Amino acid sequence: MGLTTTAHMPVPLKPGFRSGFVAIIGRPNAGKSTLLNRLVGQKIAIVTSKPQTTRNRIQGILTQKRGQIVFIDTPGLHDPDSALGRQMMHEVAAAVEGIDVLLLIVDAGRVLPHNDTALLEKAKRFPGKTILALNKVDGLPKPKLLPLIDTFRKEFDFAAIVPISALKGAGCDALLNEILSLLPEGHAYFPEDQVTDQPERFLAAEIIREKAIKAMHHELPYAVAVFVDKFEATPRLLRIEATLNVERDSQKKILIGRKGAMMKKIGTEARKELEALLGTKIFLGMFVKVAPNWRDDPQRVRELDWHFQLEGLSTAQAGEADYEPDESSLSRRIFL
């Protein structure tokens, strides 16, 4: 079962084998997570039409005979106005440290190079090679593409500028070729069957959040956070229990829906995708908790980081026997 392994020992060096780390950076909704999923070959990052849905650095690993690329997906580059926003921008800054290649991605139909100085500044400050991926070119008239490429070339000396469609896959092979050509020869950092370093419990939380965002449309794009309280494998099934945090009672009512219908819809969709992803039968229990202004609480925001969650996991498990939910803040529990 599962997408991840615990092995992190370097694989023996193969002659001509290239390997390295590549950070994907761009504005919200530029298609970073869609591109990551496309390049890795399966879903490891959630994708919605809402910007700023990626909150943590997510590593996706692609291994081929010619090399291994460790991609680091990042939150969308924006001006933060909350503790959550500041944590997201910290994730972006940390992602650039120690990488081999910087991959900037822009929405070709919306971007104007001279108006996006913050994005170009990332390339100017990075000491290594930078590739620019012009995404969503399938929606851009061809007469506009070449002038756009020429404009970007005048703004910065990119190692390569590659037009792509992350959604449809066009240009992605060419992008991989450019990336591999810039990576140094070296050993693989992960086993060839590993596609991410994210714990399965974090992936479960992200998929539940994705289904909630898609179901709620404009009502709840950023106010929901998902915490996995229990992730317990048994011989017959995987038991997952999760808490969905919202900021107001009105949001809780919307999220639950009439007679729990919305929560059942979200839970059913999440459970089916997780069963397909993890290859096992899943029991999923969810409930909703109101946590006023959680996005402005640095401690609560830090708890969204899976590294922090793992640090506190043993303590949380030790206290499970004494845990009693606060009925004033929890909804009816939905089991699927």
C-alpha cells in the first residue's frame, strides 16, 4: 500500500546518470501543481481552479533510465496578508535553497513580463540556471506566442524557454529534456519506485481539502484546513479520521450541508480517490470544527506543515485514550 517509502539512502551511481533538485515557482493558478502531477505521472499535489491551494512544499520524484529529477512544488507567489500567507512565502524561499535548477512557470495568456518583477527577481537572485515554462499555450493564439517568448528573452537570460500545456501534456517532454540537460551527473536520491516524500496521512488531508474546495466553490476556498487525527492501518482496511477547520459557524453549516449531504459528498469523493491512490479499502470519518481566525494564528498555521505534524504525532497518539471532542465546536461525525 502507498506511494512513499522510508528509504532515503543514495542509490549507487550509474555512468551518465543525471540527478538533482528542481523548484517550481510561479504565481497562483499558473499551473504548478498540474505540471508536477503531469511530470511525475500521477497525482501527488491537489489541483483546483482556486489560486493558492498549495500551502506546503511538495516533492515529486521522476526517475527514468537517464536520470532522476526531484521536483519541489511551491505555493503561489503573492503578497502575504496573514500568518498563513507568510508561512506560504517562507515555503517558497526555502524551496530555492540547495536546488540545481529553478523552473519558473507562468500563465502565457495572462502574464506581462515587465509587470511581474517579483517572479523575475527570483530568477535574477538564483545563482544557477533558470528555465521558463510558458504554460496554457493551448489557449494562446500562435501569433502572440513568439512575441511573448522574445519579450521574456529580453528581460532575462533564461537557459531555455519552453511553451507547454501542463493540462494536456504538450511540450512536457521537451521541458524534461531541458531540465535533465542542466542537471549534474550523480546518484539517485530516492528509490526508483518512489514518487513523493510526502507521508500518506498528509496526502489524505490534502485530498480531503481539495474535495472540500471544489464542492464549496466560492464559499470556502481558503477558510478550510484539514488535520488527520487518526491514520491507522489494519489487515482489512485503513482507518482515517480527519477534522476540517473553518473560521465561522456559517461556514460550518455550509460545509455540513442539509442533513450532512455536503459532507457525505466530500467524504465519498475523497474516500474513492484515496482508495485508488493507496490501493486499499478505507474507512473515512470526518467532522467539522470552528477555529475562529485560524489563518492569523501562527501556531495553528505551523500545524499544517506535515513535518510539524509528525513531530507531534507520538504525543497525540499517547493522548488519544483521553480525547473527548468539544461538542460545542464539532459537527455530527460523518463516516464513509
